[in-house]
Amino acid sequence: MVPASDAGAGGGPVVPAGAHAQRCCVQASGDAARLGIFTTSDLQRAVLDGRPLDTLPVGELASWSLIAVHRPSRWVRALTLMLRHGVHRVVVQQADGRGGAGVLEALDVFGFLSNHSC
């Protein structure tokens, strides 16, 4: 896939998001505060699009309306947002709200809870 900065539709470099190879974060060109996410669901849409994948801009397929929590938030807040919005992951932003610090998935929270239960 073409990096989002080559898209013309907006979006900057594609940056791996943590240890999970199932998603990556996309940053809008010239706007460090605007983040998107590209997941396996977006990849499925790309394949179904019919255009050659090496010519398809990531910025066109990435999700730009993200649900986010700030870094000092507790996991309960993140899980509540996931449930409220019907999503499986939230972007964790720096405490000052600028830029992403990572991505937290529901499976990460459930794994944490199962390892720390009584």
C-alpha cells in the first residue's frame, strides 16, 4: 500500500502501533495531532475495492474518527468507552492530548484482568 502521505487524500507516514501487527496508526500530513488507524477490517475493504493494493492510498481507507483516552486514564475508562461506542480498541493519547502514545485493545484489558484476578 502507498503511504498515506502519497495519497492526496491526507495522511502521513504509516507507523506500526505497538507489538500488534494487526493494525497501524496513520498520521495526517502536516498535522501531528490528527491520527487515524488502519486495521485488518480496512485491509479487507482494500482487497474488495478491486484496485491494485500497491496503488491504493492508506489515507483513503483508514478510520480518522477515533475514540481516545489520555495516558493517565484508568483501564476502566478505556473499557467503558469501548463498550459505549461499540469498538474493540481505543487510541491512548499523550497527557497533553498531542499525538498518540499507543493503542489499547479490549483483549489487552481482558488479558490484564484475567492475570490479576483473585
